[in-house]
Amino acid sequence: MSDQQTTPSGGERSQRAQRAPSPAVRRRRAVVLGIVAGIALVAVVWAIVAAATGAGDQPPASAPSKSPSPTLDPPPQAATPTPSAPPAQPEFDKTAQSIDAASSYWVVANKLRPLQPLDYAPDDLVEVPVPHVYTPQLRKAAADAVVEMFAAFTAETGLQLQSQSAYRSYTTQVDVYNSWVSSLGQAGADRTSARPGHSEHQTGLSIDISSLPAECALQACFGDTPHGKWLAANAWRFGFTLRYPNGMTPVTGYEYEPWHFRYVGPELAAELHRTGIPTLEEFFGLPPAPDYAG
């Protein structure tokens, strides 16, 4: 290798001159590059500004709000009804039927109230088709009610009732009363049997009832039998009332007769039951009749 620097030949200088761009070209390139860089810079700036502006135009995101739960109104409270007084029961008309006429279903016959006339006899007597000791006769309405009552008793208890005695004429009552006088004396007979013309049996509305087979017939103990208890509690349903209750001798004039039932019709029987008034004398405001007037 020689230490002397080799001087390019003319051909080499010519090639290099051909490969190197001219100053004008370099200037144009610089301009183009500057323009491209400027455009890129502008694009970047525009994108940044646009993004910022777009974000500013959008309303701020907010957390989704929950739909309010519907408010349920409390169910309407039913108005508390103001207690009203029960409808007044229509006043029972105690004058609807006579208590004096012998033919009235409401007639009151006792020791102070003889039948008028004394030998009264009903004109609508019929035989009562029920078991009996003596063939019973009663007025038609009373007879029908007895049949219904006996049937109801058997249906409800499985037991049987029978008629002991029903209608008695004035003439028959003479014989019955005299028989009691013979056995008990006048005072005893008057506590047990009615004098002729004063007897409810003569009205055709009263019946003496006993059990079948007979138990405590025509005795106070009949009231303690299933038959007597049922009759005392239910006879009103069929238009009957227990005519001579226990403890009411000072009012009715007769000893307790749990077998003696008097037909007064469904209306009066129901009213007696409703009010709990035990005797016809008290219900109609009549004076007690413990003894005969003379």
C-alpha cells in the first residue's frame, strides 16, 4: 500500500457527480418533506381538537337511575258501620182475638172466668188420628196441630206420645168433677179439676198427653221424662202452651200439670215463648184466679 493519496480519476468523479442529487433537487425534497410533516402535524392537532370538542358536546354520562317503585296506596278501609238499633218488633196485638168468647182460640177460662154459655160446645170437632187412651176429639185446627206435633216428636226422639184425654162436654165434665170431689173432697177437687163450665177441655182446645207406653201419666213426674221435657220446650212451635206451669198455682188456680197443653194458635204461642210469660192470665193482664168467686 502506498502512503500517497490516490486522486480519483475523471471517470470516477463523473459517476459520483451523477449519483449525488443536485442542490435544487435537495431543496425540493426538503420542501416536500416539510409539507408532508406539516400536513401530518395539522392532522394530529385536528384529531386532538376534534376529540376534545366531541367529548365536550356529549352530556356527561350518568349512572342509570332506577325507576321509582310504584307507590301502592293502602287498600281503602271499609267504613266501620255505625251500630244501628235492631228493627223494633211490631207490637203484638193482644186484641186481635177475643179472650172472652168461648169459640175464640185465645179464650181464657179459669175459676173466675166461666165459659159463656156454660154449656158451650164447639161446632168443628174432629177425631184426632193419634195413639190414645180415650178416643180424642178436638177442634179442627187443634187436631191438625196435635198430629203434626206427635209426628215431629217421634221423628226427633224416636219415642212416642199418646193422647190421654181431649175434648170433654159440659155433661162429661160434671161426671169428672164429681168423681174428684168423691175422692179428694171439694177443696182437693178444685185444685185438680175444673168445675163444669170452667174447664178448658170443654173448649175443644186442650189435650192431656202421656208417653207411649205410659210413664208418669197425669203425674207431676211426667215433666221429668224425655216426653215431658220435649213438650215443654217445643209445643209452642205447633201453637200450644203449657197451660198450668210449675209454681203458678196462685195465678192459674191449678197445680202443676206438665201433661196439659192448650192450643192458642201459632202467633200467640210464639209470643208467649218469646216473652217468657208463663200464663195467659199474666200475658193478658188478668187478675190471678186461685179460687172460685163463690
